Amino acid sequence: MRRQGARFFAFAVFGLAASSPAPAGTYTVPQAMEVNCRAFSHFRIGYDSMRFGALTFVGGLEMTSPDENFGSFSSFRFRSPGDEFIGVTDTGFWFFGRIDRDAERRPICFSDFKMQRFVDAEGEAVEEKSLSDAEGIAFRDGIATVSFERTHRISEYMASNDGMGPPRRYLPFLVPAYELRSNKGFETVAYAPEEGPLSGARVVVTERSIDEAGNSFAAILEGPEKGIFTVARHDDFDITDGAFLPDGDLLVLERRYSPISGIAMRLRRIAAETIRSGAVADGPVLLSADMGYEIDNIEGLDLWRRADGATVVSLISDDNQFFLQRNIYLEFVLTGD
């Protein structure tokens, strides 16, 4: 089967793979894993173009590992710009590592990679899917804030190089629980800029828990603008992650799946002035890509500032632990920021 045909078949069974149970493994301390990478230098398959609207492609990776728990990456955040990272999977794991780069600052592979299961108050592995479906992460001052769906909650954890312990507390998520759809809950948790109107508050956005107008519920969890708002949905795309730009705009990653056309992703810039209690937040599309591009089920996004001042957008995919899907990492420079 040709590569493009194989990828189409993979997404034809995307819904089945996404609902598969978590694999085995009870790593209650970080477990080192081997990661193998294939780097690629072009984003659109068969084309040499590097510029895509407001974004310039830097480079990408396709990653594999002999460990059965590798993959299912939902969200991640850099602990140091473009280098050390921490993330979560929807199979109930933390993951940690760093990005190795070539002389041109392009990513070449993950190194120092480890995974650890979430643990409960007794330090026991949390393996039940309904309790361990982690979808979003924010990180600041040594605290990881994680959003879960199925059993909907927002939890705080203290970061430790020796491994992650039980949650230290749960945050009120403001959106009424009866509005949260099963498997369509909080996909995004992000810190707003400390100097902006939200005063560094954490903001959460759901994947497809929608109001009567068809827009996704979201909330500002703290600070002077605390309250519920919604994010406009367009073209049947669902939000899977997001991160704030320095000016207060929210860059969101969106995904759409069709059994006929496969999967598509796009990036949308939500205007800062629309992110407030009671408002409908909205903004333009910056990038769209379908199966003619080097994508898979792209779910995670982070933003960071490169040493030369460039704003870099990093994306990662969730392979659903399905052998025909891929673990992809992508980097773009956002121009005109």
C-alpha cells in the first residue's frame, strides 16, 4: 500500500483507534525510553515551499519507540525555550524530554525521554481510562496544571525531577458540569500573559462542549476577569490546544476528522479583546493543512521565543496507539507577530 493510501486507511478508522483502551504499564516513577526519529525538511508533501501564510516551516520529526507506551501525546509545554519539555497523554502518562537540534536550529530528535503514569493520593498508578484521560497542560513556576476529560477536572501538580506525585489540589472550572460532553471536555489550559488584562490567569477551553449557538465553552479561572465565555466554532473544527502570545492573543490548534477526507488541522489566532467573561471569542485562521501535508492527529501546541527573538510554534500529534498513525513533531516561525 502506498504511503498516502496507508495514511488514508489509518484515518478511516480514526474513531475506533481513539477509543481504544490504555496500554499496559505501571511506571509510577519516570521510565527512560529509546526514541528513534526521521527528520523531514518540508511540510507540504511533494512541494518545496516553506512559507504558509503567517508561518514559516522550520522542520519536523516522525518518532517511534520500541516501548509500547510511547505515543498518545495530548499536550506539552516547554520548561526552557525550545529545549526541555513536560507533557501529558490521554492514556494516563506524563512525558518528559528535550529537543536535540542541528547547526541550523532545526529539530533532529527527542533525547532524555521518559514517561511516568499518573498516581493517586496513595502513590498508586491511575490506569482507569475514565480517570486518566489527560488532555491539556499549563506550566509555570514549577506547577503543572492539567485538564482531564471523561471525569472532568482541572488538577495542579508540583513538578519534580524525581517524578510527579499526586495532585495537590483541584481547581473550580466554572463551566457547569452538565454542559461538559463525554470525551469532548477541557482540551486546553493556558496561562495568559501576566502583564495583560487577564493578569496571568489560567484559561481553559473545551473541545466540543457547546452552547445553544454551537460555540465551545471556555472559562477564565481566576483574576479580575474571572468568568465563563465561549469560543466560536467554524467549519466543524474542534479546539485541541492553545497558548497565549505576548500581546494577549490566544493561538489555538484545531482538528477536523471525516471518514471520507481524513483529518485536517489548522491554527487560529483568537483576539485578546474577545477573551472576556460573557463574550464570544473569535479570530482568523493562520494555517490550514490536510492529508497532503506532513500531519497526523495533531493535538498539542506550545509557543516559545527563540534566541534570535523569533516566535516559534511547536506542534505534536497523538497517534492513538494505532500502528498506522504517526507521532509527529512540527516547528514553525510565526511572522508578523
